[in-house]
Amino acid sequence: MDKEATQAAFRREIGAPFAFVADSDAVLTRLYGVKMPLLPVAQRTTFVIGKERKILHVDSGGDAIDPEGAIEACSVAY
């Protein structure tokens, strides 16, 4: 549910070679079922979505903070 500027800064910080999607209106958060009940925040979750819009990899909780799993999934997918 981060804003676009926050996502862009994080992407630059870790040197990610792939796009990030901001979801400040929580539309995707609700669609992917990661909105926390009763709170205006999402569960920390990273989805890697491939070229054909198929989910290739999901990290949640503490694993979603470390970008290595997502980066590895991207390198395998492309």
C-alpha cells in the first residue's frame, strides 16, 4: 500500500532490475487478499508476476523484507 515515490526509492536503494507496483488505494491489496483485517495496512507481501501475468513467486512476513527471493525468482523467470 506504499505510494509510488516510496516504491521508486526502495527500488533504487536495492538496485532492482524490475518494476514495482504502488498500491496506495489498496485495490490490489484487497484483490490479492493481503489486507489486514480491521487495520488500514497490508500484510507485508512481495509478489513476482511474470510477463504473462502469472504469479511466479510470493514472499510474506519477514521473507518479504529481504528482496533476495524476489530477485532470484526474476532471474529464473527471465
